[in-house]
Amino acid sequence: MIERKSDRIDYWNKQYYGYWKKRVAEANKKLSGDSKIIKGDGIVSTNDNYFSAIDLLGINNKSSVLEMGCGFGRSIPYLYKLTKNISAIDISESMLSAAKKDCKDFTGVKFILSEAEKTPFDSECFDYVICYGTFDSTYQNDTIKEINSIMKKNGRVLLTGKNYQYFHDDTKAIIAEKNARKKGEPNYFTNVQLMTKYLNRFGFSIVHKRYFLRRGDFVKDNFVTEIPNKFYEFLLVLQKCNIIKKEINIQISHEFSKTLKEINSKK
């Protein structure tokens, strides 16, 4: 089992906000080449990447939507064009304060300070959940069970994250993982093959799948649809097919990737 970090709220609240704001701003300039903020890394996902992923859900004006890990609210203006029934949660007070300020004109949006693993919502109250760029920052077993609980039958969730085993020569991925560990970032890798194998136990089926082989492929929208043995990131649209009724003893995430463990073991 993954050890829960008592200081993770402080990290997201204090250290991460300014950094992520700069990286998103850099991405939306749509410059070619690598990041100027983090040497040796690529550009992070743009708003266009984000919004085109949201479109995969098929949200309409009658839909109830939860943005899980809303950050500083960059998706809210786009979501508001699709539906006015929006709730948005984040673990970071600084992120949530920025979202409330930047999105003050979007009346009716509910901003709530909350962890992903335990939300204040009733069972089966959302048609859609968006967990974009957030799943790998959570305790994933608990998060996917919580999503199942608060989602209506046949509801759908957009889920993105990092895979447990990527290529040994994916230098940018290795640098990113090492840098995250140096900063103390609470970041976890999903054993996607294991999760999808037992997905029905988590109460979901796959509607749409994209696998991005290397770090940087996500922003380029360069993906395959059949699950490879090794890849770096994933995007899944899952549909709730049943309610979880008992504890699931399948650990789907890890604090370190299998790739970095293998590299370190050879030193």
C-alpha cells in the first residue's frame, strides 16, 4: 500500500501553484521546442489539448459535471459553454482562490475545497467527472472508488495519468520523475494494464482509450489505441457499469515507476 503523505496539501497549496501557472502560460503560447522553464522537458498540455479531451465526454446543457482537481479554473470558461451545472474541487486553497477570482463571472459554479479521495457529494449525483492531470497526484485506488460512488449509472469520467512502465530511453520522462522526487511532489504511476484488466471490479468499462508512448506525445496528440507493453501517459474515458460493493485489494499505483526502479537497480 502507498504511504499517505501528511504534507501533500502544503505542497499543492504553496509550492505548486506558481510553478503550474507559469507552465500552462508557456504552453498556451504554442511555441515549438522544449520548455524554457524546465530544462530538458517538453511543453505541458495546452488549453486546446484539455478542451478537446473534454469533448470526448459528450457533455450537454442538462449534464451535471464535476471537475476533480480544477486548479486555477482554466477549464471553467469552456465547460460553462456546455453546461451551467458545474462543481469544481481542488485540494489547494491557493488554486481554488485563483479559480474563484478568475471565474467570478461564471455564476452558479460551485467551488469546493476537497480531496479527490473523499468528496462532500452524495452518491450518484454527477453525469460526468473530469479528472484531467489530477489522477496521478492522488491515492488512486481511493479516488477511482470515490468517482464510482458519486457518479450516476452510465455516467462517464475522463481520466489521464502516467503509466507505471515507460521506455528506458525516454530521457524527458526520467528527468521529470527524478525532478518530481527531488521537489517532494506527491506523484504516482498507474499500472494501467492491471487497472484495465480488473476495471469491472472498480465498476467501470472503457469507452475511449489513448496511449501516448513518450513524454511529449500528449501535447502533440500522438497516440495509439491498443495498449502497448510500455508507454508514458494515458487518456481514458470510462463509463460506470456497476456500483462497487466490497473492498478491492488490487493496488493500481506506485510511488516510483518500474522504469526508474530498473534503471536504479543497474547502477
